[in-house]
Amino acid sequence: MDSKYSIQENDWAGWLEVPTSAPGWAASPVMITGVFPLKTGQGRLSLDFIQPLSPGGGLNRPGFVGGPNS
């Protein structure tokens, strides 16, 4: 699949959390602070990001792992 979307440090992105931890808080902007390939051959990444809008206040979320079917 060809994709024009890129994730880079110091970029803002939209975040959608499913299932959400609190009603009404599923979507938030996030500031990407780190992008690291996991070298699994499956296109998976480890992301560090700051989520400024969350129920308990801003969150620094290092080491989130994502990729196809994660």
C-alpha cells in the first residue's frame, strides 16, 4: 500500500483512542516527540508523544507501540 501520511518528531497529529478510557475523551491532538521502528518486519513503530487533552490533564506517553492490526 502506498501512503502519503508520515509521522515525524515535532509534528502534531490526531489521536483516536478506542475504546476510550473516559466518555467524551476519545479524540485528542498529540505532539509526536519520538518515532522508532521496531525492526520486526511488520511495519510496527514505537511512538513517544504528549497528549495535552485528557481527563486527568496532559499526558506524556512514551513507548506506545502501534502498527498494522495492533
